[in-house]
Amino acid sequence: NDPGAVYKGRREKDDNFALAMEVGRILSENGVDVLYTRTTDDYISPFERARLANEAKVDFFISFHRNSSPEVNQYNGVEVLVYDKNGIKYEMAQNIVGALGELGFREIGVQARPGLVVLRKTKMPAVLVEAGFLDHEQDNRFFDQNFQKVAQAIADGILEAVKLEADGPAYYQIQVGAYKNRQEAERLAEQLKEEEYPAFLVAEDGWFKVRVGAYLNLDHAAWMEKTLRAAGYPTFMVKEREK
């Protein structure tokens, strides 16, 4: 009884349902145990969807949507919404947007929307996928002509994050130097500490590497890297995982 957005007789709920079922099929074929909030044309409220997911204690919650704008053909592109830009849900959201962008959609990006029920009430990492604009002719044409590829791209983004979660959470460090001589590395680390940067050494592959920070949030790591560069330090970002 709730069609979602409607454009020229096209109902958002139908696209959402078809996409959810196809992505679920691909995930199932890749060994993921998939639970659907609906498999028929029945209305289920956002609160009920969150409750079902919480009671089942699922690992991830994926919500499928098509966007709409105030005027026809005003906006186009894909975006993924998350409660906040932290943790594995943020990585999953970036994976999905990137995969759909490589496919040919315009990338709007990942947006934090903490007020949405399915993102606020779910107790597990949750993402809400906006697979193009329902009231944009180009997005609809691309969605229809590439439906299988769209579903595959979303599934690939989800699977990559599932694998990352299984391997352990990722965190980001900023490397500012690497030396064969430990004393040189220690001197740089001490200099950074005197300037109140959280510096430390990593002994790896015969090198003593000087790094700063260990951030779960990529935006925080990027801010630290920018700060270090502004202070005159050469930098590059390193992605690590908990052992």
C-alpha cells in the first residue's frame, strides 16, 4: 500500500524489491546466509524491518531504495546513506558507491543520515542504497539496461566488506619515514612526539618505520595526514588490520 516514489507509473517499491531479491540471490550463491524482511508485495514499516533484523541478530542490514527529486530530471546518481561515517558500514557504503560508479552511474557519495529509522534503530552495521533517481530518465534507462550488473556491483561491494569484517577491522596509520638504522627512526619519532603527534615505530621487513596514529575512521586519518604534510613531513597512508 506504499509505492514509494512514483514516476510515469513506475513505482519505487517494485524496483527496490527486484533489486533486493537479485542482490540476495548473488550473495546466497557466494555463501552468505540471507534473510529478507519481505519476499512478497506486503508493506512492512521501517520500525518492523529494524525489529526483524535485531531479533534475528544479523551481521549487516542492507536497505534498497530509488531516489527522487523535487523536479523531474533535476538530479541523478547513486548514493549510500549510513548512520555515521565510521566502521565497517562506512567501508561497505564506499565499496558500493565506488562499484556503481565504475559501472557508469554518477557518484553522489556516502552521506550520514542518523535520523533514518532503519539506520538508527538497527543494532548492526546498516547501509541504505539509493540506486539512482526514479524520476530521472537517464538513471532509469541505465538501471533497466544494466540491472544484472547493478545488482552484481552492489553484491560485490557487500561481499568485500563482509570479507574485511571476517579478517578483522581496518585502521589507518600515517607513515612519515622508513630507515634501516633504528636510531634514525627513533630520532624522528621523538621529534614527532615533542610536537605532540602520536608517533611510534614499526619494525618490518628489515626496516624501522615511523608512523603516526591508528584511526578506524578514514576521514580522521586523512585529516592527520594533511596536518603532517602542512608541517613539512613527507607522508603516505597505510591500511592495517588487527592481527
